[in-house]
Amino acid sequence: MSAEPPQAPPPHADDVSHQASRWFALIQGGAATDAERARLAAWLDADPRHRAAYARLEQLWAATAQLHPPVPKAATPLSRRRFVGLGIAASAVAVTASTSAWWFSGMGSPFADVRSGVGERRSVALPDGSTVELAGNTALNLDFSSGKRSVELLQGEAYFNVQPRAGSEFAVSTPYGQVLTTDGEFCLSCDSTSALLAVSRKTASVVTANQRTDLDEGLSLRFTRHHAGPIQHAELEQVLAWRSGRLVFFDKPLASVVEQLQRWRPGRIFVMDERLAARRVSLILNLDKPEQLLDAMTTALSIRAQRYTDLITLIYPA
């Protein structure tokens, strides 16, 4: 009696997500033929895992395009690390003609009064004689009408040199609170969860929803809408290094380093491991060579970068 031929093993979840990402990129690219759409339908019907993988890509795409994501019909678990990597890559292929391309390229606030491009440093003279230096990918709105001295920091990081004017306070608003001064110099930055103020000359105050905190020269404060952290010594050599063409980090979480790095190079960077994102690192990078920033970081920290087009980079442990 002859032995039964061995059965082919079921497709690995990573293989399924790879196939799904290729189908998704084809369909979203808008060039699929009727025959290709029919083959996609057959592929979706062939295995519940196919439909689940494709539905999750649709969810990811909807989230990045700020649409309402569809509910997947089947929720078979996939390899999360591989799925996210391939899903983001597939979405990146499809965004070239959409508003989401702004997000992937790192650009934002295109209609701000004053802005700098990714990787650009820019100095601007304000109507009251003060000046502001913009780090990469920074955007401001200005209001100097009717005696006001009001700036809104929409995103990014800026260094303000405020000149005194009798009876007039200089105000910088952020999504998390307001910085006030009458005369002085300070650096203010915003990230996805908070703002950081570092005072380099004279004094400034932070006003949040429920408190006001005064800072003297050489001090810093991180704040959110409803909370101001402890006043700390300002690490001015690190905070202001971008003004002289460097990024300097000492004992900072890698996630924080990556978030700042995205002001200086196009595209989005995702750290794909939670422990790696929390790892504290020390690093000095040269802003005059933006094309080498990512390679310099991965080499210095012994981590691995995987790139999907120029828009997406995924960071993994080595």
C-alpha cells in the first residue's frame, strides 16, 4: 500500500500578509484590471486568513487617511511585527496622490504663516523687532495686530529672542499651554504628547489650564494641557545643538530620538519593538549631512533599519 503524499503546510501568516499587501497596493494604485480584481476576489474567498489580512490593511489605510475604518469580517491573529511592517509599506505605495502623502513625507500645516521645510533651519524677523529661529518642519502663525505680540507654535521647535516693549507681553501658544515673557530668549518644542520650554536668557512663564509656572534662566519645564512637570536644569547644550547643525542626545529614549530626527529627514520612522523604543541612548548627529542621519544612527546604536520606498523606515533590534 503506497504512502499518502505529504500535505502542503498551511501558508504562514507572514506569507499571507505579504500577499495581502501586494494586492492592496495594486488596488489602491488605481491600475487594477477587471481580471486582476476577479483574481483578488478569488484569493479573498480562498481562505478566511486572506480576507482578515486584507481587511486589516484597509483599517490601517483608513486610519492614516483619517477615514472611518471598515470592520474586518474575520479576525484571525497575524504576526503583528510582520503585518505592521508590510501594511505600512503597502499604504505608502498608495499615498502618492493623496493628502496622506503630507503625513508620510513628514510635512504638515501647509497654510501656516511661517514654516520651515523638513531638514531646513530658518531665521525670521518679527514685526516687533524680535526674532525666531525655526528648526526643521516647524510651523507658526503670527498675530501682531492691534498691539498684540502673539505667536502660535503649530508644530516643531523654535528659538525665540524676544525684545522688550513697554506694556506688552510676548505670548507663544501651543496645543498644551502658553509661554509668556516680556524680554528674554527661550527654546520651545512640541511633540505628540507635550511641550518643552528651556529658558536661556532672563525669564519666561508657562500657563496651562490650571496653573502658571515661572522659570528663570537656565531652567526647563515639560508640560501638557493639564499638568506641568517638575522644573529642571535645562540641558541647553543638547536642546540648542540644532542651531549649530547638530543633534545631541544623552541618555534619551530611542523613541524620543526618532521623533526629533523626523524633523530633519523626509518620511516616517517607526520603532517596531517596545523595548527598543524605550532603550536609552546617547548620540551626536550632523545635520549638515541629512542623507546620512539614519545610517549614522543605526550604525552607532547597532540597530537595523528596513526601508519601504523613501517614505517609510522601520527600526528593529539588530
